[in-house]
Amino acid sequence: MVLGEIVRFLSERGIRYSLAGAVALHAHGISRATQDLDIAVDESGRAALLSHLAALGYTKLHESEGFSNHHHPEAQWGRLDFIYLEGKTADLFFGGAKPAEVFHGVILPVPRPEHLAAMKAQAIKETPSRTARDLADVAALLRLPGIDEAEMRRYFERHGLAARFDELVRQRGPT
């Protein structure tokens, strides 16, 4: 219900979006528990989206340069986290997203595994308390067939986390 409402709103306005977080991992065959729904959205749609969320009854828990978190008082509407992308990053991220079945019969854009790893690297740098969970997700992404390991490493290098990435590769072993 929630995903349908957000996707309808974004699609009607031509705002680029893609799933992120645990639901996007699930679309790649990696399952883990989650309490929220993460969606990457083109920065150009932020103001309209925030207004719509408020009209739906969501409370903004936090907003920063590239993120916002929202909670609804009615449990079925839950918590939503948005990642806002712009410029070349948005073009690369949304351009690489491919339709995938995220739930039975629900097909939505899902980012490439490499781009999910890039988001994980940034999250680890910005919120070190997430390190164990996010590294576990990257370890699972590294086991997917056909991933571009060198590209993933570059994202970790950018955030000063190359040694962490290399350790995951060592732990995984040869492919």
C-alpha cells in the first residue's frame, strides 16, 4: 500500500526513483529483516515529495543534505527513508537501475549491486554504527554473479574504506 502510493506519486510527476536498502537487496536475492522502506529519489522532486508525505500524515524525523526520514503514526504506513540524488550521480544511479520483481507481481526499478555497495560505503563512513550490518550486505553483494568488483572497490576507496572492502573480498575467497 505504502510503496504503491509513493510510486504513484513519483511516477505521475515524472520524478526519477529507485528502490534502495533491504527491499532492493531482496530484489537481488539477498534477504534481511528491515523496519523501513528506502527509496532513492531525484533531488528535483524533494520539495513535492516532502509536501506529499506531510499531507499523508508523515512526521519528518530528520532531514539533511541528501536524506530524509519519515514516520507515520498509523503502523501500516510505517517508516520511510529517502536518499536524494542529483547531477551525474543521479544520472548514473537511475540510468543503471533495472526493473525487477521486488514483491510477487510488483516490478520496480532496482539499482545495480555496485550502486547499492556505493550507498553502503557512504553509510558506513557517515554512520559508523551501521558498519557491521552494511558490510554484511556488501559481502552478500560480492557473491552475486557478474558484479564489477573493481567498481565496488572504487566506491569504498572514495570513502577511505578500501581496506574494509579488501577484507570482505579475502573472506569471500576466489569466485
